[in-house]
Amino acid sequence: MKATEDKDKRKKEFMDELTGIYNRAGFYHFTRELLDQNPNMQFCLVYWNIRRFKVVNNLFGWERGDKILIHLADSMKEEFGGEIATYGRMERDNFICCLPFDVLSKGKWLRLGEVTYAMGDLDYHFSCCYGLYKIDDRKMSISVMGDRARIAMESVKDNYMCSYAWYNEEMWNSL
């Protein structure tokens, strides 16, 4: 009985209740394990946000907004379930994943940002913006790596002509 309780507590501690994928703590924990277990692989973090998601909630309501978030999480499970990867929901409509660089270079991750919601006869399309951080210092905390990917994402959040940016030191210095 105690082992089941511990497992349930750990699951609750590391899983996002709405989407069923890692929460922030789970992503940090399991990404650290992933990097430690694969020292010879090159990884990248991808941090993304649904642009103007507040409008989604205002137009369709929180319940439908939650369904879109669940759909996005399910898409991550489907896309990366067979890969050496971690992924999670950081907060609200902010998601993150850690992928081998060769998986990232295939470009499949961009499909995750193609969010369409059908309501009646109309399809509503929402776009995402992404920040990418190529992990070059594995000793750095996962939190700082995530911050770097988020900074890159923030640099294109209001630029509808560009959906993603790679992190560089100038971004950090400009803060």
C-alpha cells in the first residue's frame, strides 16, 4: 500500500493535472536524468507559446481552451513518444521539450504549433512562437536552459513573420 501511495504522490508531484504530461518540476527532473543518461548525444530545448491564447479563452471559454491545451499535449506524446525526449507544460499555454538535435533538425516539432479548433462550420487557426536553445553546457541547471529557450521565444512573440529564434548570448545580455 505504501509503494502505491508513494507512486501516486510522485506522479502528482511531476505531472501536469490537466494535460497528463510533465509539469515544470517533472520536466526539470526527468530532463536532468535524460542528459545524464545520454552524455554523447547533442540536445536542444524548444520552448513555445500559443500566440494570443487569452483570446482563445475569451472567445470559446476556458473549457474549450483547456481542450486545445490537452490536444497539444497529446500531439507531443504522439510526436515524441518513441524518441529519446522529455516534454512538459511549464504554465498556462507554455510548453517545453528536450530533443536530440537530429530529431529537431527534421523539423517535425514545427507541426506542434499548427493549432486548429473547429467550431460549427468554422475552423480557427492559432499559431505558436518558439525559442530554441542548443545545450552546450550540461552542468547548467535545466531551469536556466529553459530560461534561455524562453528568452529566444519572447524575441519573436510579437513577430508574426518569424515563428522561432535560436538563443544567443546577446539576448541574455540585453536583459
